[in-house]
Amino acid sequence: METDRSLLLYSKYTISTIALKDIIITIISRLQKEGFNVMATIYNQDATNRAALAQLCKENIESPNIQNYFLVNNKRIFIIYL
């Protein structure tokens, strides 16, 4: 039986767009490796979050102009903004 699980990451300090993008990819990749099916991520609309996610979306080999998901290990990860 599957159980829904959530993981919350928060930083009270400013982080660069590139560092945030790398952290997002690393964490999702590790979760996938452990067997988790990451379907979506939730963010506030902070400028750094928007910039990191825009970069991730531009790297979509499927469709770089679509801004509602990005790919990690060829799996779609949808973006939800609060």
C-alpha cells in the first residue's frame, strides 16, 4: 500500500539560483533512486525560486517553452506555486 509523503526544505538564508537548481535536482534524483515517485514540487514565488525553476524548465528536452514542469531522470516534475 502506498503512503503519501512530503518533504519540506527551507533555508532562512539567501541562496543563488544555480545552487538552488542543483539542490533541487540532487534531492529529487536521490529520492527517485530510493524508489520514491516525485510528482510535483511546491514553491513560493520568491525571485530565486522562479529563476531556478525557469532554468530547469528551459532544459526540458521535450518542450523548453513549457514552464509548468521540468525533467529529472526523464520523469516530469510538476511545479506548484503558492
